[in-house]
Amino acid sequence: MKRFLLLFIIHFSLFTYLSASTLNLSISSSPSRLNPILASDSASSEITQWLFNGLFKYDKNGNIIPELASSYKFVSNTHLIINLRDDVLWHDGEKFSADDVIFTFNKIHDPKVFTAIKSNYKEVKSISKIDDFTLEVIYKKPYFKALEIWMTGILPKHLLKDEKDLMKSDFNKHPIGTGSYKLDSFKVGSDIRLFAFDKYFEGRPKIDEINYKFLPDPTTSFLFLKQNKLDVGGLTPLQIDRQIDKEFLKNFQIVEQPAFAYSYLGFNLNNKKFKDINVRKALSLAIDRKEIVDILFFGHGQVCNGPFLPGTFAYDKDVKAIKQDLKEAKRLLKLAGYDENKPLSFEVITNTGNETRLNATQIIQYQLAKIGVKMSIRVMEWQAFLNTVVHPRKFEAIVLGWSLALMPDAYPLWHSDSRRTGAFNLVGYSNKKVDELIVKGSTTVDKEELGKIYRKIFNIIANDTPYLFLYIPNSITAVSKKIQNIEPTFLGIMHNQKDWIKKDD
């Protein structure tokens, strides 16, 4: 009988292993820290979204709904009560409670912790525990992101309360969260495997594992997609227009919508060359953004002319797209002291793993040469780029992208306080009027009035030219037709991944 039982268990385990479903994805760079309050790069954010939850999240229509919270109530416009779910477990089996939320809030404010989201909580006067599953939040004044700030993933107090240096903690490579998937560990430059969390509070995901294949070369990633070794993958405009066939379309569904992101060439405004607005304006007038978009996107993108996206309440449609004017560009350069005898020269640094961004940089180099500007290009591996160039601000100019939330917030990128280490004002932009408008906007809960304030911010920043705003790409995603229950929305496809089912071959 024992032997029969043992054979049954072995057979059952083998069957379960063989029948386990895996969602195959790709990642082009390694995460730096798998910690929701420290995840400042796209790779880290990508993985932590599976491992951690916030108190709130967006639904498929962009509405704020509870996640770790069960309900909430504004007693007044500065007094918020949040009720928490009492059925949430951490991946190690410990119970989630209000203590974890307060701990996370305190860690964000810890002076030893460098996090770009610190500024989001500047209007929180206090957070306190009414009981294990009820929180009271008092704001200093009405705050336009009173709920959005609690979308940040929550950390486990029981594991981190005695941690002396969160920045160097082993937790950042061996994370324990409340999310739908869990991870044992990861190694830099390797695949990352996530496993469904059996006791996930919203129900165990129907797909058992997520396997992120580490593919830093986008050409290899596309090849894997064509060979059906990936279930979901991004496509470039060139690939969708010229490099896929009918067979590919038999196997994959195409989902396309404008990305909540733009790319830019940012100037180090502490550098003597770029302190002169005539130099920045000259470079802006010298490039042909429409040509860049036409060459790179084949109609699958649009020109960017400011810090907030078209169609949002923050976009100022009176700011017209800049048209190339080589004559005026040369005149402004001459005013700044540069001509054919003394040409302007500078270096632009960008990262590997993003062919579109590199191609855009090369097109800009070609266009600027028409006014005698000598622009050199350096390309670096992502982590080295972040750690030795971006964070320490050791650059003349950089080409990067920026993703925007549904509720735009100018503070992390454009307020002068955000020039500090760990924050996102990488170029060192400072404008007192913009600072004043950002502060005013942060206390404006009326959407119409907030729109007026943000359109003024848009106008001033566009005129100051701290960046060469370049393009807004379309997000083009190929999804295997083996995956069922896909519900594309303007937010993308991952909002209901827990309910996806993968059909057998």
C-alpha cells in the first residue's frame, strides 16, 4: 500500500510538472533592486509589479480601485480613512497588516534610503493605525494625489524592521511580497522565473509560472517571438511593417495604442555649454522631429513637443511643434559664441538594448552636423549607464525615455528640489515659476483648475528647452493566440493577467 501511495505521489507530481503552464516573456536588462520603493529602472519595475501590491490600483478603465485596501473614506479633503483587507498573506505565510503600511511609509522617509518617490508623500502630515486593518491618513492640505501615492508596493515589516541599510539589503535580490507571483532569487544577466503564489488574496493565477528570458539584443528577442519561444513581446514599427508574415499573424494577436511615454535628449544644465538657452534653442531648431518619427516609426508614433502627452488635461495644444529652421539655429549658435571656426561639440550617452533610441540618436547626430555641431555618441550597458552616468549626473547630454502615470505629476521631474541624488530631475532644471505652479497644483483637487495650472507648466518648460523632446511611440504588442482571456484597453493588456489561460500546443 505504501509503495502504491509513493508511486501515485511521484506520478501526480510528474504530471503536475509536465502540465504546468508557463508564460514566456523577455527582459532586455537586469533589475537593479527588486524593491518597490527603490525600483527606479524599467527592469526593476517590470518584475516588482508581480511581487508586490499597493493599497490601490487602476482598473482597466483607469479608475482607482482598492487592492490591499478593502475600502476608503474621505472624512474631509485632508482626512482619509483606509480599511485594509484581512485575508492577505506575505509569500512566507505571515499576515499583512497596517503595521506594514506604516513601516513602508517610514522607510520611504528614511534619510538613508534614496528613493525618487519620496516627494510623493510630502503632503502627508501623519499616518497612524486605528487597528490592525484600519489606517488614518492626515494631509497637510488638500492633495491632488491623495490616493495615487498609496499605489506603491508595500514592504514586509517583519522581515525588514532590523535591516540597517535597505539600499544594500539582500531583500532586494530575494524579495518577499504579497503579489500574485513569487521569486526565490535572481542573478544579473540571467533569466528570471516567477512562480504562482498559491495563497494570493485575489485567487491563484491560472498560469503557473512566468519565465523572463534575458535577451539584451532586440533582434534576438524578435527571433524568439517569431519562433514562438515568447508568448508576449513588443514589436518595432519596422518589424510590424516589414518583417512579419501571414504565419506570424496566424500565431499572434497584435495590440497597438499610444504609449504613456516619450523619448528625449536631455542637457546637463549645470554644464557651461547648455546653461545658455541660445545653445539649447539652436539645437532644438536644428533637428527635424517629423523626419525622425517618419524614419523610425512608419506612422506608428508622433512628434513630442513638451512634458505631458497629447489628449491629457495637462497638454497645452497652443504650443506648436517646433519646425526645423537651420538658418535661425546657426544665428543662435553664433550669439552663443559658436561658428565654423569654433564649432559646438558635445557627447551624448545612451544605453544598449534599445535600437530605436540609438537610431534616433544617430539621426540627430546627422541633422546637427548641418549646422556645424559635432555630436559624438557613446553607448553603454544599462546598469553601467545608470550607475556611472545617469545617477551621478556625469554627462553632457543623454538620450532616455520617460513613462507617465495616468495622473501627471511634474514634481519628480521638473521641481528644483528633485535635483537631489536619487531623484529624477536628471538635467538639473530649475525655474521658480514652475516650482510655484507645481506646489499650487499639488493642492488643487479641482480637475479643471489643475488642468489650467499644468498647461502653464507645459508652456514654460517647452519654452525653456531643458530637453529636446523627440517622439511618442506607439506601444505595439504581439500576444500569442495560445493565451486566452486577453482584454486590451488603453492601459495595455496586463491588467487581468491573473485570469489568463494558456492553451496546450
